[in-house]
Amino acid sequence: MDTYRLQKKIIEYLDNRAGKTVTRQEIKNKFIESQELRKSDPKVKKGKAPKRREKIPRREIEMIIDQLLHLLMQEGLVVQDNKFLLIASPFRLTGRISISRRGDGFVTLPTKSEIFIPGPLTNTAISGDKVQILPIAIGKRDRLEGEVTEILKRGRILYRMRVREKTNKFIFGNFLDMLGEEKEGILHTKSILKDTVESIQVGDILIVKFKDGAPPHDNLYDVSFIRFESDTKEDPDLQRILMKYNYDPVHPDFIPLDYNEEVSQKTVHDWNSRTDLRDLYAVTIDGITAKDFDDAISFVDEGKLLRIWVHIADVSHYVEKNSPLDKEAYERATSVYLANRVVPMLPPILSENLCSLVSNTNRLAFTVEMEANRSGDIYNAKFYKSIINVNKRYTYEMAEEEILAKDPKNWIYNISLFTEALRKKRMETGRIDLNIKETAITWTDDKKPMGIENRTRLTSHILIEELMLSANQKVDEFLRKKKAPTLHRIHEAMDEEKLETLNHFLQLNGYNVQIKDTSYPEIMNAVSKIEDNSVGKIFNYLLLRSFMQAFYGGEALGHWGLGFKDYCHFTSPIRRYPDLIVHRVLQSVLLEERLPYSDGDISLMGLHCSEEERRAADAERDIIKIKSFRYLENTGIKEFKGFIVGIRPSQIFVELDLSNLEGVLDKSEFTDEFEILIKNDFSFYSKKYSKIFFIGDPVTVSLDRIDFEEIKVYLKLKDFKKQSSIEI
């Protein structure tokens, strides 16, 4: 028996004692006495018994048990109670599973650790499903491995299925938008109207749902027919993404929305306890199409002192903790922006009306009032519930126009001078700012893509960003000092092992600079030396990928990328649930009331909100790609300039000059062999052309095809740089 099988036996032993207690020594005694390890002898022919059996070394068994118990205790499956160990009942972990292209599963646990599920043990789970997991052993990288024992809740309601075969009794199809091993659906023709059955043809895409109480067998699922994909006036691309990620733009009917739309002393129960700021000049600055105005700002120059107010929509006044609306908002966790549509966290009566800080109307706010000097030092901050009445709604372009005019008497311009000083100070003390441009799709009146453009970052954008960062920082600092359990926005320092890759890239591209450590001066020194070209763009991409992913959690670990010791999300409660959590905690602390959440609550909510944030980002990325490819298809352009941005054994990735669209070149463009010969992270050798290609090399490509199901653009190589100036 090898160590992996031994661990499985130990897990089985603990599972059989779920809900009971056992001592560590009892576990060790059992397996030290009973387990033996068979050592294979290379001289023994296959099929013959080995010449000897040796006991597993006692010390090795003890180490295995200690390591396994340590991981299980971290996840709460085993709890230390004096000399006894209490085994959790049920002895299971739960979480949302993600399935890789290879079919393996990954589940992030509340401790932020990840459990690996080998493909054969995913038990018909699909990405997004909530699953129950039995740990089985410790695998690679010293992390737990497990198997799915039960699917608690499917991650989707509706599925897309392409018809593969049609018989008199059954219609078979392959599910689309699923990673991993191919899964098939079977539709019983007797459950469908005869006219509909006759209309269904091989190749059609149907919208189906899984049949209740019909467990799948060997990746074959019983499904019910809902409609043809083409049977809708809605945007099919949008509908596809809504189904894939299980988003519903409409809130459930059972949620009461009978709010009084008047905001006055008659309708607001805590009106008299709020600070009345309706006479204070306030504006909002947002995008031209924005409807949910989370924040407004006020500013007064008091001579030596500058006073700044950041007013944030008081969502917590309208969304009562544990109410049906609160539970729905928590499940959604974030608003999702799908191209030119939104799936709101809160229903429109709140997100676009009562909570939104629209102009010339009384609105309830949570205000952060700060005192600062002209050099960007913030001396003091206080927090309170308020009543405001926004005087003017600015777009970013309107505000930018006033800033560029540089009128010393202009209110917006004077705020921009302060936020410029604030930004400069933060850049000097440790913020990493990458030069990565954001792309946006422009739309026709009938909501079809008409272009892709790089968004220019305006001074007015920076003005709002800096003030929101200040409010978030001050709120988190206050709550940390009060030791209140709350959600922090955490960004951990990058892994120093990533520096080797970055330095290799700099060296290959002729830059006489090396990043010695992960300190801000070292990284920003390298960023400042890089030119604004394809190589510079790739370096910024590589640097961004080297960073750890920001997440929500209960520990005040700070935000490395921003250079902040304290940071949370407070300024967007209309569209982010973590901000609503922070509002509730802050108000409880200010009123010296019982805190709304325990440390355990915060840990679980942080995991959920982080998962939903990543899911929303995936959905937004998918729809942007699809709509970008629709635009590309409509242009009729067949030939492009671009440069190599990524290397895989089977594909080479190229960024097109057409507004950062990415396409792929198949390996057959470079070699007749099974895969491309990759020399290192940044180059590969093409036998076809007897040439080394590098990331950043310019290429000319032609359009082969657009695969909307894979969400990929396939290209053909037409021309490339014949001589490389870089030698390895």
C-alpha cells in the first residue's frame, strides 16, 4: 500500500467516525500496527508475489497522519478539543466547482485554500454547481484532493444543446458552453408537440433544462425542451451568457418593493438623527450612460485647510439585513455589466431611483468628511449618515472640459489640483500604476456593435478615483482600529519567484534593467523604462499576471498594488454587496450597537463575494469578446497587422492592431509536428521557417474563421519579421 492509499484509508476511518471523538494517538496506533507497505522488486517478474513485505516506517506514518490532520483541521473537518479530536458530521466540504478544459475540478474553500477533484471523481458536476466533497488524500503541492459525493445545487437552470441525432423516439445533442469531458443530452420526442418535433433538425440549437429526479448516466442527461435558441426577440448573445452564468436581470416576484418614493421627514424614520447637508454644494461625475449614481462629492477651500465630502448612497437604509431582498442581493453579490446591458444587484426602483444620487432630489447618504492640505495629506476623517440634494450631474467629459480650461476660480478645477497632489503623493509612497488601456465597444441606436476604441483615461476619472480611494482607505483604517469584523479588500504582495520570468523578458528585449525585489520602487523603475510599444504592452500584461488576485476577506492585510495598509470597498453599495456589509458594520460601530457579523460570517461572505466577482468578470469578458467578433465579422476586413502575445504547444496567440482583439494561429502554421517547440517562456522555434519567433514579434495575418462557440478568432500567417535582432 502506498502513502496515497494509506491516506485514503485514514480518511475512510475518520468518515466512519463522523460526529464522534478520537485521539490523535488512537489514529496513529491503528495505522502503525495494521498498515504495511509492499516494496516492489525490479527483479521480480510481473504477476509473481514480492519476496518481502516491510512495515511502513513508524515515523513516516506519524508524519502522514499529522499532515493530514493539520489540513483537515484547517478546513474545520476535525476540531481539537483538549486531547480529543471531534470529527465533523457530516465529514464533508462544500463549495462551487470550476471545471477545467481537461475535465478536472477545483473548489475554493472558505480558508482560501483549493481542493483538487480529479476528472473521474467530479461525478457529473458542471462548472458553477454547488457540490459536496469528501477529501481523499493529499495530492500535489500539498493540497487536499477529493471526490464529489453529491451535487447540492446545479449552477444553471437552462442549457444550450446542439442536436446531433434524431430518431423516432429520441433526440440526442451535445451541450454547449461546457468545459471538460463532452456531455450529451437526450430528449424524449413523446414529451414534445408533434409539430415541434418535426421542426427540429440536426444542427439546431435548443434551449433545454435538466429533468427533475433524473440522474445522469455516463455524461448522458435527460432534458426537457424549452424552446429553439432562435425563438426570441432578445439578443441571442446576451441570452447565451445569461444562461451560461445563470443570471436573471429580473428580481423574483416574492420580493416586496413597495417603497415610498418620497424622501422626506415624513417617510424617513431616522431623519432627525441625520446630518442635513442639503445646502452643501454637491455633484456627481459619471459616465454618460450611467443610471446608478453611487457617489457624490463636495469640496470647500477653507484657506489653509481643504474640506472634502464623499457622499455614498445609503443602501443599508432600504435593504434590511436578512430580508428577502437582502438575501437576493447577497446571492447576486454584484451587478454584472454585459456590454450594453446590466444585471443589477438591486431592483431598478432602488438602483436607478431611491438609492441613486440623482440631482435636485432629496437622497439619503453615508458621508465621509475629510480634512486635508494642498499637498495631499489627509489629516482627519469622520463618518455619519446624512441627507443630501445633488446640485448637478456631470459626465466625465463635462468635468474634463472644465479641468482643461484651468480657470483658477472653477470649482471642479480646484478639486482636480487637490486630487493630482493626492495621486502624486501615493505614487511616491508605493502605488503600482500600469499603462494598460481599456477598450470599449461603441453601439448603434439599435444596440449593435459599430466600433471598438481604446478609452482615454481622463483627469476627471482620476479625480473621482482618488476621492473614492481616500474614503475606502479611511473607513477601513477606522474599522481596523475598532477591531470590528468586516470585509476588507485584500491584495497580497506578488510572489518573488515571478521576478525571474519578468527579468528574463527584459533581458531578451535588450533592456538594461533588472527587478531586484517586489518593492514598489523596483517595479515602477522597470515600468518607467519600458517604451510604449508592443514590447511595453506585453511587459505590462506579464506584470499584471504576476500579481496576486485581489479578494475579499476578514483579515486586514492591506492592498499591495495600491500601497495601502488599510483598504475596503465602501463607495459602491448599489452594485457591490461587500460595500453594503461595510456600511452596516460602520454604522453599528458609530452607534456602539451590537456588531452585525461574526468573524465566521465575514469569512464565508468574503469567499462568496470573491467567487461572484470572478464569475461576473468571466461573463463580462465573454460578452465583450463575442460582440467584438461580431463587429469584426461585419467589417469584412480579412487581413491584419499584429504581434505575438502568447505561446502554447498547440497555438500561438496574436493581438491584432484592430483595437486589441486577440486571435490564434494553429501550430500547423509553424510546424508539421505534433506540437510547437517552445524554447522558453518567450520564444519558440519553427521548423517550417527555420526561425525563432519571439513574443512581441510583428506578424501579418489573415482571417481564417470566427468560431463563436469557442469564442475564438482563427488566423492564417501571411508574413513576419524575417530577421530577429535578439539572440538567445
